[in-house]
Amino acid sequence: MMSIKTSGLKWGSRKSKIIYYGEVLYTMVNILDFQLEQR
């Protein structure tokens, strides 16, 4: 996760930030879905 964040900040382009935040949201949703299924 940290490597993606630092490289995204290094590029500084809007497109890379959108991709980074999209991936973060996607992984968060997957984690939430996984936790809900475990119950």
C-alpha cells in the first residue's frame, strides 16, 4: 500500500491520484464485504 501511495504522490498527476483513491476504496469495500460474510 505505501509504495502505491508514495509513487502516486511523486507523479502528482490527477489521473494517478484518481487511480490510487479508486484502488483504496475498492480494497476497503472488499475488506468490508469479507468481514460481513465472516459473521
